[in-house]
Amino acid sequence: MSDPSTSDGYIRRLSLWDAALIVVGGMIGGGIFVNAYIAAARTSSGLALLLMWTGAGVLTLLGVLCYAELGARRPRAGGSYVYLRDAFGPMAGFLFGWTMLLVIYSGSTATVAMGFAAYTAKVFDLPPSIVNPLAIGGLVVVSGINLFGLRLGAQIQNLFTLLKLLAIAMLVVCGLVYAGVGSSQALMPDPARADVGFMGAALPVLFAYSGFTYLNNLAGEVRNPQRTLPRALVLGMVLVIVVYALVNIAYLAVLGHAGLAQTQTPAADVMQHVAGPIGAKLIAIGIAISTLGFCNITLVAGSRVLQAMGEDGLFFRSVARLHPRHRTPNVALILLTTWTCLLVLTGTYERLLEYATFGDWLACAFGVGTLFWYRRHDGGHAPLDFRVPGYPWPPILFIATVGLVIVQSLRASPFNTGIGVLIMLAGVPVYIVWRRLFSRTEP
């Protein structure tokens, strides 16, 4: 039996299992292995830290529920780009795609690819000069795999995610069973630390929870998307919340709150403490796999946004082409991969990502806001397999909280956040010129 095709040329090949693992793989990149110490440094106890990770997870779950309904309403490639274009017009969609290409997806992918290369070099005792070539090589490999169809790419991604979860399970088991340190003691207050408030501590935690929107970019390739996509999003999100809580409990059980706040490599420190150099090397391999899997998802998801933009005449028409056999946007994928590799070579990826990290959550907030538009224009009682429970409160709470986080970003780092705003606004004149010179019709 052949896979059903969609109106935009994609083939629906992703099952519930595939889609759920994409959600997990897109969220668990390097944040839980790196940002945990920042959150610990901004909280006063292990209990406060765990509440922070759980609370941020519940907040993200509200956004996930909204994106689940959005995906059920518009099950086609492009995700947030499509929602913003429909609700706020083509310029809003273009600005999302512009920032995604220049900074958000490319910058995060370049940063994580460098993390993959750094951990790989550490495991095999390679010289620092090999890090850049390794990062670019990893990006080229995962991109190349996806040129031959999403089915093969999904199988590789499933393997990445399962190996990632296996490494995390090893970390949690070692931390809780073999460390010999009581977790109740780790939850006690740390007299050397003081809470900086939810918003200040939430920034690094929310970064670790970003990525839940990637599956919606691939909605045109999900089987029975009205049912499968919401289930995959909720299932994947709940699993990530549980994983993040368990990993932090393992960190606290071995290192304590004070120890976690003082190390930038908590996972390696835990395994070093429990299993010596072999344990540290094993978790480094697990982190390398985790980061490479994240790069795989961002490149695949981002290429679908570019393809949708090209189809609408908001980008080069060549990026809208799908491979005649594999039905994949290979030109868009190669373009995004090439730009990401250039960021690796120039070394500007970390600065660009810092400038516009908040832009990812800003786009999420506006994306969730489009749900009000769809409810009004599609009809509140239109047949739909999934609706956000408790509407309108989940989108209102999500938008309000993300808005407060963005305000905190502006206050804490006005220069970097301001540069991020300028990067997005620079897309306005580009859009105007593009529409006058190249665009054919309104989408």
C-alpha cells in the first residue's frame, strides 16, 4: 500500500512513534547537559531547582497543547510560518522565516554541532583543530541522509533518540542507585545561593524546553495528522518533563545543589564520580549522539519552512522544489545546511544565537496567539479531533508568561536582545523589496 500524498506534494510517512521521537529528539539536545548549572546557580535549593524545571515544563506543555490544535487545523509543511502567515499576513510569515534562517535554527544548530564535535574530540583524544571539521562533517552527514527521503531520515533519528534516552537512563540509574548520596539532603537549602525569581532562573530552563514546534514543520508528512500530531506532541512533552526531572535529581543526588551550581559539565562529573573515566567517556558519547540528533531535526524541520516560503513566492522558487522520487525539499535542505556550516566556520554562531535566543520563544508566543484567529475564522464548532482543553486560558497563560520572560531578557541583556530585535526588523525592508521584485501573487 502506497503512502498517501498531500496537496503540497509531500508523502505522509511518519507514524505516531516516529513523530513522538521527533518531539523528544528536538527538545533534548544539549540544554539539560549544559544549562542545569546555570539554573542551579540562580536558585537557593535543590527543591527550588526541581520546581523550576517542572514548572517550566508545565508552562511549555500549555504551548504544546496549543500547537497540537494548530497542527490538527493546518496539517501541512511549514508550521509556525503557515500559522503566522494565515493570521497576521505574509510579512509576519516572512519575518519568521528570515529570522529562522539567519539565526534561530541555523545558530542553534551550529552551536549544538560544535558541542557534538567537542565531545567527540574529547572521547577520542583528538586535537582542538579537528573540532570545526568534525562539526561540519556531522552536519553534512545528517543532511545528506535526509536527501534520500524522510523515511530513512526518520529511522536514523529514531536510533539517535533511543540511544540518547539510553544514555540518559544510564546517567539517572548511576546517579540514584550507585552514588550513595541521599536525594533528600540534596533538596536542602543552599546558604550560598539566593533565588533570583522565576523569570531570572527560567531563561536557561526554557531554552532546554525549546524545540517543541519542530514537529509541526513536518505536519505534511505525518500520517493521520489530526489524530497523530496532537498525541505525539503531548506524549513527547510529558516524557521530556519526566526525563528532565530525573536527570536533575541524579545531578543533585551525586553533586548536591552547591556542586551542580559550580560545574559546567554536570553529566560528566556525575559519571566520573560513579564510574570513573570510563563512565565519563560513555556519557560523553551519549551527549555527542544527543547533539547530533538535535542537528538532524533542526535541519529537516527548517528546510520545510523554506520550502513553504518558496511555494508562496516569499523565497527563491528553487527551494520550493521537491525531489521527484523522495519528495524531499533537497534544495532548501542544502541551503540551510550550507548557511549553518558557514556560521561554524566564521565562529559567529554563539553571538548570533545569543542575540536572538528570545526570538524563538517570541515566535512561539505569536504562534500560539494565532489560535485565537483560527478559532474565530474556522468556527469554534468545526469538526476537529483535538481541541485545547480549558481554552482560552492555556494560550493566555502561555503568552503572558513568555511575554514576562522576554521583558526579563530585555532588562537583563538590553544590548543583545536589542540586536536580536534589529535582526528581525531588518527583514522588513528585505520583504518589501522582495515583494516588489520577485513575488508573483499573495499567498
